[in-house]
Amino acid sequence: MAYENKYVQVDGLKTRYIEDGTGPAAILLHGASLGSSADVFERNLKPLASAGMRAIAYDQPGFGLTDNPTDYSVPYRRRFIMMFMDALGLQSAAMVGHSQAGSMAVANAFEHPKESPKS
């Protein structure tokens, strides 16, 4: 299933994302290999939505259809996650990080525990 491309301004960058479902947010973060984008999670959005989640995957800065940043560092990309959440008005979100994004998701969970969903 091809999802509609949506866009939001984040830190001055036109940021592309795809989503499915309603309910608590789950942000899916792709890795940093060449050609990576939110599209790697297309097949995961519908099952998460069916489980009652708002599944959101976005193209990280400099990947896919999101604008190129001036800073390509991991710390910037990690901060960008929180800026993306702010741009969408999300108070909290579960994070699923693939490859390099796994460490970014864990670091943000430790740095911003109040933004993590309560179980």
C-alpha cells in the first residue's frame, strides 16, 4: 500500500512523513544506509494502526524527500526527533529505531522520559 506523502516544517526543513491510524503515537525511525527513508516501514504502519496506534514514519534530515540540513550529525538527528514531535503536537510517543536510529531512540528515551508513554 502506498501512503500519501505528508509534510511538516521542522527546524526550517520541509519534512516528509507517512502515517496510519489513531491513538497513542509510535514513531518509526529508519537507519542511515544509502536510500533509507520512511518507506522502509510501509508494511508496518497498517498492523500498528490495527493495534490501536498512530504509526508515523518520517524521512530523517537529508534522507528521502526531507530537505538537506546543514548539520548531518547523529546528535542533530536525535534532537530532530523531538522537534518533529513538537511540529506534530505530540506530547509523547513510543519510538522504534532501526540500525543507527536505535541508539537515537534509546538516548531520547533516557533524556526525555516524560515524553515516553506510560505503561
